Amino acid sequence: MSDNILTTNNIELNAKLDNKEEAIRFTGKILYNQGYVAADYIDEMLKREELTSTFMGNQVAIPHGTEDAKKSVKETGISIVTVPDGVDFGDGNIVKLLIGIAGKGDDHLEVLSQIAIVCSEEENIDKILAAETKEEVLAIFSEVS
């Protein structure tokens, strides 16, 4: 995974988030603050969630924008947020790991496949949730590149 797609600035550990909308906005705001997306991308992330939940199982959700949101993506990037207390994504699905994605062009497909590799192993999710430093999280994701 390219160094500028995920940096320690894109990672937030032990966030306290009360609901799904707050969680998605928080995840998107990191992408916005780091210059990956325009501000309206966050609203597109919320629209995407209304269409279909981005809950993936294993306590993971991958919020991202709609197809229309591509125009709001300046550069490919991901944000990672851990929420030890969990956030209810509906239907009893509790999310403790949020991975926000902004993909320029078709980049999101490669990013998604790398995230899928990491998140397919429950052990990796446990390591991310237990991480005490942002560097630990970065190391887990850099292993797949």
C-alpha cells in the first residue's frame, strides 16, 4: 500500500462515537482534513450508507462514497478509526473498526482488496483493536503491500 494512502495522520485510536452517522462523519472528516476529498464527500458517504450498509462483519465497517462522489476525491486515501465501545450499525451489527475509503479512479478496487486481505483474518482485527500506537496499525496494513 502506497505510503501516502495511509499515514499515522489518518489513524484515530480509541474514539468515542455515539452512533452510525457520527462514526461515518468522523471517518470522512479525517479523509477531508488530510486533503484526500472535498467536504461534500462526507455527505456522499452518508448517502452510500442509506443505500446499503457498509458493515462487513467481524466488527468492521468500510464507509465510502457513492459512485457520484468520485468527483469529490482528490487523491486515494484511507482512514482508520478504532471504537472500543463499538457503534451500532443497525440490525445488532456492532462496529469497532471503521475504515474510510476514498479512491481516485479505480484505485478503490485495489485498496479494498488489500483491506479485505487484512480484515479476513480475525487475528488482524484483534491486533488493530488492541493497538496502542498508530504505528502498530500502520505496520499491520503495510504487511500486505
